[in-house]
Amino acid sequence: MNLTDGLLLRIFIGEKDRYENEPLHQWLVSAAHDAGLAGATVLRGLEGYGADSTLHTARVLRLSTDLPLVVEIVDTPEKVEAFLPAVDQALEVGLVTVEKVRMQFYRKE
């Protein structure tokens, strides 16, 4: 197995999205950790819109309480593919993308 070949899983959701009585982004990070994936990062967007075309923004005059979030997870193709059914089960609204990546470095403490 070539350790530099990987997949980047991106999950586009909103701050208000929930699963099993907790924020969806927290559930996804916890589930990824429990599944042994290499790592997960949650990125909070300043502005965006999705399929319903509702604008979510941090601008003062149109402040939204449901800003966009992106959960990014990178690992081997096998681990990411094995995790996708859990994401599918938890996601009611959102977008999931998967793309090939080359993992150049992965250093642990």
C-alpha cells in the first residue's frame, strides 16, 4: 500500500444541524475519531448558501445563527470509504464530496 495515496472527505453542513441530540459537526468528529481516522477538522464559514439558496452570513446587518461548516477528514481510501455509511446515516441536509489527495507528511507528536 502506498501511504501517500489518500482521500479527502468534505462534509458541508450548517451550525444548527444535529444528530443524536448533539451538533452534527461534533458527532462527525467524534465518530471519525472512534473509527480510527487520522484526523478531522471543522471549518466555520463566514458566508455561504446551499441547495435552498438561503444566504447565511456573519455580516452584522444580516447576522445568521446558522453559519456554514465544513468538516474535513483525510485518510486512506479504505478508511474513508468505510466511514461514508456513517456519514450517510447522520446527514439529513448537506453535501458530501470525496477527492483524491496525496498525503505528503503526517507527523505525530
